[in-house]
Amino acid sequence: MPSSDREIVLSLISHTNVGKTALARTLLRSDVGDVADSAHVTVIPEAHTLIEADGISAKIWDTPGFGSNLAKLAKRLRYSKNPIGWILHQVWDRTRDKSLWCSQEAIRNVQSEADVVLYLVDASQPPESVGFVDLEVEIIEWIGKPVLVYLNQTGQPDPERDRTNEAAWREHFKNHEIVKHVSILDAFTRCWTQEHHILEQAGSVVSGDTQVAARKLTTAWIERNLGIFDRAVSEMSHWAREALTDSEPLPQKDLTEKLRELILRSERNKDLDKIQQVMYGRLAETTATTVNELIALHGLDGETASTLAESSRDEFAVKRDIEEPLVATIGGAVSGLVGGLSADLISGGMTFGGGAVIGMLLGGATTFALTRGYNLTRSGQNRVRWTEAHFVTQVKFIIMLYLAVAHFGRGRGAWQDPSNNPAHWESIVDAELSANEKRLSELWKRGGSASASATLHQHLDKFFRQSLSSILGNLYANSQSIFKRR
């Protein structure tokens, strides 16, 4: 290609204070420009390299926002034989006429630099209530550059609302031939799987070598993000392996002590409480480390708050208020009606039918924590590890955290732990985990087997890769094809 065609140039424009610089920060993974909740923070256009590959690059311009006096300006331009020429040759004072100055700078940039215009809209308001949008698009039409419209400030992802929003804005722009595409790309809550569509869509509205450049850079963008995805999967697999193989030894007790703990409620959980505290501490530390790695991988600043240890404990906490009649439990143990458990006790073992066992008698069958929160295995001595149900809960927890990171735009600022997640995320994740019930069960069994642990990370890596690909593909159907590259 000629040197002038070895790049594609995108100009990011909008009304002032709609979020251009915030979106630029999210796309660039860097704190470019200045961000403030006020008009005309950006006053001089700034160019940044969006991506480079094989000597080809995509450049994005962050421009000053159109001013509030655009209506008067548009009326003046309508009566000019050469409206763009007129506005570009006017002289306005940067301080006294800041609004006009910024509008002129934005128009000048689009006129002289852009192959494609990225026009950002505040979608928190319905189209009919934002009168300046039509005036701004009218001015861009005089320039004649193709326009891709992106809806910003949409709030937390909501599929039904987002579809309605997009449809309303498409309808609004249908009479503007210069507008080639309308979709959501929120600077705060976009997902990384949506980003490459900018270059893909830009490539569809240019021609020749510029189109070739856009296509190559689209591929490069996808490959770069898939590389980050691979590393994220590896981090999550390591986290899950730690959780699956984590265990603590149980104190050795004779039959008298075990039966005594059944009857004396004040003493029966002391040892297990200590074990639970130690294991939750390790889980919280490993989780925080993993989340911080995911944050850094996705080009974000900050780290998970220290309160995550408490929140994760709450998430996985085992209720202790579900009880069974104590007398029935003791009677069952003595008579051998608890699946041969009394015979195991007499022999000094804690196995249940020769395999893994829920520790009913160590804390008493009256304690839900033992029937759901722990599992005892025999590997030289009795040990406690997380149950299968508990492991599945952990997997859901880390997947939900991953989704929060994957949607967190740098334009939003430093990372903040989510206080809640969109409801449709949870339903999609639950469906995925339900479809993988047998697979998760097999992973949990591998975690308790010394002979199978050598390949555990490989199996976990495959599970997370396929599950996350499926979840993200369900959230964003247009992005399903990118995972076929792996």
C-alpha cells in the first residue's frame, strides 16, 4: 500500500460532555486526555494509536465537543454556499468564544483527518429529546465522511432495554444517509468482545487499501484480545485448582470423643470452625490475587478491595440453622442405619462406604455446615476439602467476577468491586453451569485424587475456555465468531 493508505483514521466526536475521552481511555487502555463532569474539557484534538500490526495502524482522534450554540451556527451555515469553508475560516477567540472554538476544531478535524467519523450519543435520553443531535449530524453531512453512531451512557447492560434503545436511535437516524451504523458501545460497561466491531464496521464503509488496512487491523485487535482471554482463563484455572486441591487434616479422635461432640453442642464445632476459618482465609487470598491479575490483564487500574475477603466468605458461608433430630441421628449411628457409619466409627475410620464421606458425626448431623460445607476424604489420614456443591458455587462466583472485569471500561476510572450484576448474566451463567453439571462433578473428583491432579489444570483450562466462550457468545451473539479462532 502507499504510505498514506497504511492506516485508517477515526475521529471521535459528539456534543460536549457525552463521554468521548472516557471511551478513548477504554479503547486505548490508557488515561489519555482529561475527564471531568463539565463542558469543553477537551479543547484541542489529540491523536492516539489505537492498534498497529504489520506496519499498518489505526489512529483515533479525541476531539473537542460541539458547543451549546450549535443551533445558531447551523442556521448560519444553511445559508452559506460553502458552509464548511465558511466555518473553517472564521476566527473565534478560544477563551471568549470557547463553544464556537471547540465546534470549529471538531469540524476541522473531521474535514482534514477522518476516514470515518465515530459519533457518540448520550443514550440516557430518548432521541426526540436531544435536539442538537440532528444539527450536529447535519454539519457532518456537509463534510461527507461516513458516520458510525455509538450509544454511550446506557447504564448497566440490559438486553431488552438495549435492543429498544438501538431500534429507537436507528429509526431516528434513518433519514441521514451519512449514518451507516448504530449500536451500543458504552465507555463504562462495554465488553471487550464488542470492541473489534469498530474497526470491522469502519472497514465496511471505506474502500480500497483503507478497507484492507481496516480488515487486517480488525484481525489484529481480535487476536490481541484473545491473547488476554487466554491468560485470564489460565489465571482462573490456577485459582480453581487451588480451591479443588485445598484441604486440612482433621484431629484424630476416638469413638467416645466423637459421640460426646454429638451430644455437647457447645463443643462439637470448635475444630471444624478453626479449619473453616483457615480455608476461607486461603480462598479469600487466592480470589483477591486472581481478581487483581484479571484487572491488570484487562488494562485497568486499581485492585479489589480488602473487603472482598468478607464478601467471598458471605458468598460461600454455610448456614448452620438447619437441624435434624439429634436423637434420630444417635439412634441411627448406634443401630448402623446410617449407611454403615457405625462400623466405620468402631474401626476408627471415617470413610463412608469406602469412599468420600460427608462428615455427619464429627459435628453432628444436626449441623448443616458439615453436610454441605465439608467433605472428608481418606488420604493417609482424615482430611477436609470443599464439597462439590461448594466448588460449583466458587466457580459461579469467579465467573461473575470475570464478567464484571470484562465489562469494566477504563473510562470509568479505577476498578471498583461490583455491588450487583445484571440479572441476565446470572441466568446465563446458571444455565451454563447446569449444562456442565457432570463435567464439574468430574473436575471435583479429580481434585480429590492424587493420581488425577497432574492433569487437573489442563482440564480446568478447557472447561473455563469453553464455558466463558459460550457465556460471552450468549451475551453478544455478534461476537460468537471470534472464539472459533481458538
